[in-house]
Amino acid sequence: MRRRTAAWLALVMLLALAGIALALRAGTRGPRAQVRATLSLAGSLGGADTAGFAHALAARPFRFPADHGPHPDFRTEWWYVTGNLVSAEGRRFGYELTFFRSALAPRPAPRASDWAARDVYMAHFTIGDSAGERFRAAERFERAAAGLAGASTAPWRVWVDDWSVSAPGEGRVEVVAPGERDLAGTRGAGAPHDAGGARDSTRAAPGFWPLHLVARDSIGALDLALAQGTAPVPQGEGGLSRKGPEPGDASYYYSLPRMPTSGWLEVGGRRYHVRGESWMDREWSTSALAPDEVGWDWFGLQLSDGRSLMLYRIRRRGGGISSFSAGTLVGVDGSARPLGRADAAVDVLGTWQSPLDGTRYPAGWHVRILSADLDLAIRPMLADQELNVSVRYWEGAVWLTGTAAGRSLAGRGFVELTGYGPAPRAPSSPGPR
């Protein structure tokens, strides 16, 4: 799950039309001097004119590896990779490398210039260092022109400047159709016809894996290989993730929740060889959030018993949680159990106050999945994992302990918190996200 689009489109139009994208190379995390955010993350999922773009209206088959690639008929999409890593010395890190695409128009306008662009890309790169007790973040913008940024399917690659995620080959076409996970007959009577519990509803595409992640900035660098691990998990109703009551208040959404990861990471001038697990979310839409939805809390958790848990809570303006909040509990075999709002109870155990402007974020959670007898206590690896870029939000590594049917377990994961700060100001001139 990854705030009103008008501000975001205003920015990217300025970038494209004024040619300022080239100057926006990075917004790195240094001393906290000022609040720099001018946009709202949830704005990329609603509002503004959507005429001419495709909408997520009904479940559709996912085709891999093609659906790992771009979907230009839709206005926005993202490739969201996060992970927890540990060095040979036992030093623990969290990282994020995320690419966002936003279309300026439904169709490319005929232009002779090589600099003409229909899409603008934004990327975020973060490193959290538990031993160093420091979180670093960087940001880049580019137009999809002259090779500066883009996304391709064959070969598969998404990039902004020299930050990229790519795959070595095309692989075999694999299809998962809406409702296919129900075919094993594990869905109980009266259960919704979305993600039931079938094994092997998606399979690896030979020759496609592993993914290769590369990023370097003043905050550090990484070079990682990610195997597929668990097969893609369609979220929501066979991959259609509804966020509101109106047709089109939805996205197409799937996750790769347990990707074995190895490679190296550089921070503070030192290189660490690391291993761990990553989580990739893929989502595309044209408008997803309803007008009274202002932000979300998203959890992606990898449990020590081999299961994975995705959970998001959409917050409503004036308080309360949207009935469209949802999640998925993924079994060791890749089977998926859909979770509705009533299946999960989330209590905030504490808060962290940003030194930038006093914004308070949740900092510790008690999560219970009532239908699965799962009881979890979640705490941030670092209290300060706030991105002070042109969209301000908190996203970082978390650790957890708890019980499953009375048996102890542990785990790690990532949490994203959006919409907690003041409403972003519409930018009078382009700035970092």
C-alpha cells in the first residue's frame, strides 16, 4: 500500500516543462535544518483529472514477468523494495530503494525534442544503521527522456540516473488468474472470493531471477542480489486492492514478501558484506484513496515461523480507520489468507516526536490477528526513520516478538507511516520530494 495527486502533478509538470529535473539530483539527510517537504505521499493516489487513464476496476490476471514492468496506461505506479540485512560481524541494517512513476498526460504528445517526456520518475534510497544509530535518506527526480530515467520490460529494468533495479533475463510467462488461489478448496463457506489458500498458484519464471539493486549517493551505497523466494502474492481481491467505495478507488497490488538477499552495503566509508531478506511491493493505479482518507500505516512483517504478514490501516480525516483497511497472512507454502479490518487489532504503544516541527508518529505497536491467534509486539530498529524529502513520511525497519497459538516467535520487517505531519504546501517552485 503505498496523498492527493494535485500537488504531485503540479510538481512534476514544473519539472518537465521548466527542465528542472536535471538539477534535482539528490536530497540527502544531513543536519536537521528545516522542513523540506512540499508534497503528500497519499496525494499520488487520488484527486486531479483522471480522464484518459486506465482505472483499476476489476481483478485481472497477473502475468509474470511482464507485470513486474511498467503499466503506462495508469497514472501512477511504484516499485517498492525494503529489507533487513546483517553483516558478517552481526551489524544490522535496514534499507529502502523505491521508484515512483507519475504520468503527466494519458498519451505522449508528438514532440521532436529528445527531452520531451510524458512520465516523471522519483526515487528514494535509505539506509538505517542500528549500531551507528543513524538513518540516512536521499532522493532523486528525473524525466523519462534521454535515458535519464525509465522502466522497461525486456530486459526488465527500472532506473533513475545510476540507481536501478534490474533482472538478467526475460524468463517464462507465468499467469495467476483472479480466484486461482481458491482452487485448492481451502476457502471456507461464506469466505470472500479473493485470495484463498491454493499452493503453487504462481511459479518462478526461470531465467528472470535474481533482481539486481544498485544505488550510490552521499549517504552510502548498496549492491544487492534478490532471489524470488515466496511466489508473488496478489493482494486484496485477486490482486485488486480496494481503498474506497467508488469505482476506481483501487489499485492492482501484489507482493514478493520473502526475497533472500545478499551483497554489500557501504555506510560511513566502510563496506559490509550482508545477507538478509527483502520485501518488494508492486502497485499501480490512477486514483485509489477516497477524499476523506488522509494517510495510512502499512506493515510488512517476516515472521520466524516462515509466514509473512502484510497489513495496512487507512486513516480517515477527523479520526477513525477506514473499513477498506485490509491485509494478508501468507503461509510458509505461499498460501494467502485475506484479512479484513475486523481481523486485526492494532494498539499504539508509544510515539516519537520529529525534531523538525514536532510531528508525532507512532513508535511501537501491539498487533493481534484475531482470526489466526497471532499476537505481536513491534518496535522500530531506530526511533528516527523519518524521510525529510519532498514528501515527509516515516518508513523504517522494525523488530518484533510475540506468539502464534501460544508458541513464541520473533521477526523483522518494515513499517510505513504517512499523513501525520501538517498538510504539505503546494510548491511555488520545485524542490526535493
